[in-house]
Amino acid sequence: MFYLIVILCVTISNAYYGSEYYAEWQTGVDNSISKQDQFLFPTYPMRFQSQVIFSRRFSVCPQVLLMHEEIQWSRGRNINYQTYVSDVTIFGFNINYVIWGPAVVPILSVRWVALVDDQVEIQYVHYQEKDLYLLSQGFGARSQDFMISYYPRYPAPKITAFIVGADFEIFNSLFTSVRIQMGIPTSNSMDVRFLTRDFCHVRSLYVAYFISNNYLTLAGSVGAYYSTYNQFLDNQNRQTIRAQKFSRLVPSIYSLDPAYNILAQGISGFDIHSYAGSAYLRVTAESMINQSQIYTLVYGTRGDTVLTYMQASYILHPPGIPYHYYYKNYDWIVTKDDQIILEETIEQEKKINELNKK
């Protein structure tokens, strides 16, 4: 009789809560490369390693995603740089920087996201010169198509991408240019197109892909060209940051503890004049406050950079401290320490960003 009662209780619990989702997320920024003498007057190749210690240890070894929030390189020279992750444990990991030159890279700010989440897959793909045969030679507007594959457990995945390394040959090219176009994802694959122009030869491209099937995780990319209606890229005013803002509504779960939200953004495309000035790109986000359901992405440039196009990608996740998320159909219940702290319903015809708190 005792065993029968226990089984009955578990059955009732599942009937009320539906499926359970648990995740651990942490994020941070590494500013190790910030105009120190060794980066202003480098000897190539330059290799540098930065250690990251998690503020809270993970229950198991996490996946780690890198993205570049800020970068600067000198004008008129080939650019060759890369960042990658190594030695990942439940306590931390290492970020590895490699700069081959000849362009000087005095600033490189890297945002990282570490996570334990069975609804997320992270892939790093290194496209080499032999793969980029249409982009690594020739002139004019050029594009080349690829495909990424992932586990077929994602019926409607959200996918975004970040450039975490590249090798550009810009001899005789007025523009240093690369852009990522992503197709419509299927349950197991997605088409990806890389674009460049002029005499810019993309000899290597290192791309980080983020793939998620979590209803609460938001991901996407935004970009803007210079035009008479969008002059944030104009370099006439060199004293201020010239930026473009993008805002979107997020679920009310993000207002539970906004200081612990995962707001991650990075560079995923650019078109810069190679000789008019040094190249400077930056992506950041405005802080969310209590009860705020607006995420604002800010991306742009400053100084003498002539930027004709910029693209940024982002990943958003509600409070990264360990919460339990339960869902049954379109009903969400969020608990912490076995206490229900938020309960809300999503109407079937509405998108996740149209959630309303009860």
C-alpha cells in the first residue's frame, strides 16, 4: 500500500506540472586585450591565454560559447585572428587568443556564455581557404553556401551565429567585408551563406553556432546599412559613439531577477573601409531593470572608422541562477527552492514574446 501511494503522488505531480526543464547559465566578459604594450607593439604570431573562473560551480561540465563584443584593428593591413575555448571544467575554462598579424589588434573584448542545458547545442566550425574557394579569390560581390547539421531532437530550433576568428587579405581592396545570412532551419539542418565584396579575400572564417529548442531562450541577428535615413554609421562626428539600437519585448520571466538575466551579444558581420581609418566595432546591451520587458541591443562604431554595414547577433535567457521551469502545453510555472515565484499562460496563437503575467 505504501508503494502504491508514492506512485500515485508522482503521477499527480506530473499531471499538474507537465514536463520539467532545468538549466544552469552563466555569462561574463573578458577584457584581457585592451591596449597593453604587448598588443600595441606585438611580435607575431602572438598567443595569449586568459583564465575564467565561474562565480558558481556547475553541476556538470558546461558547454561554452564565445562571441566578440568589441574589436579594433589597424587600417590597410591583412587581418588574421582567432579565439577558442580550452580546458573546460565545472569550475572554469581558458580563452585562447591567437593573432597572426600583420594588422595590430589592440582591443578585443570577448563575451562568454557557459551553460548546462539539454535543449542547447553549441558548434564551432572552422571554414578554411579550401572551403571558401569562392570568397578567398576573385573580386566583386561574391557569396558561398554551406549547411550546418545538428541533432534531430529540435523540431523548431532557434539558431544564431557569431564570428570568433577570421583571416582577411585586403590588398587592393577598399573594403574589409564579411556577412552571414542564415536560412530557415529545419529539424536537423540549416543553410548558411557567407558574403563579401570588392577585392576582400576571406581565407579563413571561424564561426560559433548557437542552436536552441528552449521556448524561453531568444536568439536572432540584426543589421543595418548606411543610408540617408540611417546615418549612425557616418564618421563626420568622431568624438562620440555612432550606434544603432534594436529593441524587442521579452517574456515577463525576464523581470524576475533582471540582474541575473543572460544578455549575450556579439559581432556577426561588417563592411568597413580598409584605408580611411582604423576599424572599430562594438556591441553591447542596455541594462534591464525591475519589471522591464524590453531588451535593447546597441551596436556601432566610433572615431575615424568608416562603417557601411554592421550585423550583430544576440542570445537571451531568463535568470541564469538555478531555477526550475515546468510547462504543460502553454502553461509555465517557475519555481525556486520549491516555491512558485511565477505562473503564466501563453495563448496558443501567440508568440513567446507576447507573454502576459497573470
